[in-house]
Amino acid sequence: MLELIDICKTFNPRTIFEKVALSHVDLTVQDGDFISIIGANGAGKSTLFNAICGSFLTDSGKILLDGEDITFVPDHIRAKTIGRLFQDPMRGSAPGMNIEENLALAAGHGGWLSKVSKADKEAFRERLSVLGMGLEDRMKQPVGLLSGGQRQALTLLMSTYNPPKLLLLDEHTAALDPATAEKVLELTKSIVEDNKLTCLMITHNMQSALDLGNRTVMMHNGRIIYDVSGDERKGLAVKDLLGHFKAAAGKDLDNDRMMLV
């Protein structure tokens, strides 16, 4: 489904601000994989997503999506087949438009000035009801008035309304309170499974990295230092992940944004 071959990216090369963000990254993602990605700040996690989405051109290497070379394909073209959620709940939806209009845009059936059909409205109500947040009865409410959790759940629904080839979740629960984050994670798991999506999820929660999906990848200094799946992953605890990090990186994982339990 997705193949990254020897991907490298350095920002501000040959200056005092030079930063090697990705260093010879190789990653093969199978169709249907749900991979959690962990690592400290600056490990290269979000930069990896930006490379996949085409936010910048890599310095070297190749990116294949479903067998097609997209290394030099513009980001707006990639966005047709790659869905992405960000940490900030305010991104990914239009705050001045109501819930119904946002969903119409996601469905490709119109938007601000377009008339939403009765059939579309019923479909939107049905999908919103799955979220369990009562949004199906508030479809005329501006999205900007929703809570962070409601907006992130709506954005998750929008980004998967027409199932993408690849879904990227960039710490999409980090800005939410624990209870709401848990709700959004449960929705994520359900939507990914129901639509049989291929998904990469960056998370700061070490336990979630083991509980969700079928594979866990750890990054450090722009490299993948640990990749585990199958029976080996099932037997892991958070302390084991910390041990693998120390063995590969030569130091303890010491980051106040990482949740270890």
C-alpha cells in the first residue's frame, strides 16, 4: 500500500540552523495495516507525515502509494487519496460553516452555496449518530461553536466519509481531555476497522501505541529504530518499549509529553 525507500530530508542545509529531519527512512506498509508511531519531540514523526502528504519534496528517496510513484506529485493531488487529522481540533473543518455544510464538502456534494439534498441529510444524520455526541440533531450549528472533542470527531468522520487509500492521524487526541481522547480513540478504532482503512497514527500515549492497531514503530533522530508487530508486539508492555528505546538510542526516553501509562 505505502512504501518509503531511503527517504532523507534536511532543513536549512549548510547553515548553522541545519536540521536532519529524516535520515534514510525505509518503511513498507501493507494494505490494512494500522501502525502506531511513537518517539520524542523532534524524532521526525510529523516530518514523516509531511513527506508522505507532499508538504515538501524530500532530498532523496522514493515514495510509492498503491504501486504509484508519488514522490513528485503535488500535495493537493495527494490529498485526494490521503486523509489526515492534526493535533489541533480547529484544523480540518470550516468553522464558519455548519455541520451539514462541512459534511457536504467532505462528501463532494456541495458546500456553502449548494443545496443539500434530503437524501444527503439523512445520510449525514445516520453517520453523525454513530459518534454518540448528539450532533445529528444539531446539523445547522456552526462548527466553530463545537467543543474540541466534537470537532475532532466530526473531522475524523469528514476525512473518512469517502474512505481514503491512506489515513494519517497526527496526535489527533493530544489536545483533548483524557475522557474525550478515549472517546475519539474508540471512534477511530471503529471507523478504521469498519472501512478497512490503512492507517498510520502518531501518538504520545505509549499504552495506546501497544493497544491500537497491529504494529508499532519507534522513531529517533529522523530514523526508525524499532518496528514490531505480531506475537512479539502482543507480549510487550510499556517498560519493554522504553527498554528498546534505550538500547537503540543509547539513552532513556525522557520527554514530558510522552504518557507512559
